[in-house]
Amino acid sequence: MLHQLPNLLTLARIGAVPVLILFLHDGRYAPALAVFLAAGITDGLDGWIAKRFGYVTRLGAILDPLADKLLIVSTYIMLVLAGDIPFWVLLLIGFRDLGIIGGVLVLQTLHGEVQMRPSPVSKLNTFLQISLVVLIMVERVDLLALPVLTEILLWLVVATTLVSAFHYVYFWFIRPNPGAERSSIRTDH
């Protein structure tokens, strides 16, 4: 049972998404922030436990990025509906993510199994997306007001989303190395 702990934490994170959506829908940013932060902690914890104790599973490799995307995209949708984030930013992030999924499917069709590892720019993009969400919620709870920082973070999210998208297009399709092993292609998680 202990070897399933990372997967159980991931499932708990997935289960937290509807709760987060309800809190944001009701404009209850303080509990939404608590749920979002708790989900972030479980994300780090499940990865650490899986790697530290050798509990990495194929199911976990699929569920973990799914949980991350559900959490981020759901939060962004709700923040767009609340008027906290412009709609076009959500479109940009959503189409980049769909492009990555589509790219992986194309590469798997053409070259077989693709090991999914995030690129450094995608890791930065994810960090900035999470930071923007946290800062917006902190501002909405009146814990801190940093509108200039929020604006800067928003534009950094936009920039890293675009750079990440172009990075994948370039390394997957424009500059493929035919002799390289395709199983280690970097992709977002």
C-alpha cells in the first residue's frame, strides 16, 4: 500500500480541483488559495516520495502531469471568468498545451514511445504560471497588493509560453536529428 502513496497523493490533487473551482466560483479566494497551495505541496511530495523510495509507476507518470494540467487550467479558467486574467492569456496557454499533446501524439505515431520530460523553459513557464495564480489570489485576499509585479508576471507567463512553444516546434520538427534516439525527446509534463 505504501508504494501507492504517490499515486494516492496525485489522486487527492485531482480531487481537489472541483473544490478549488467551487471556491473560485464563489469568490472565496482565501480557501481557494489554501487548496491551491496544498495541491502544490502534494505535487512536490508525491514526486519526492516516488523518486526517493523507487515508487515510480507508469500510472503515476500519466496521472501526475494530468493532475498538474487540470489544476492549472481549471484555475486559469476560473480566474478568467472572475476577470483576474485576460481571456487571451488562457487561449495562449491552452493552445500551447494542446500543441504539446498533439506533438507528442505525432512523434509517438512516427517514432514510437516518447519519454516525457519537461524542457527547462517549460519548467520556468510552469513556475511562473503557478506564481501568477498565487499572487493574484494573495492580492484578492488583501494580504498583499503588488499590481506591478502581477503585470510583470503575466507578461513573463506570456513570453515563456511562446518561447516554450517555439522551442518544442524547433526541436521536434524543424531541427530533428535523424540519428538521435527519439525516446528521449523533451516534452512538457
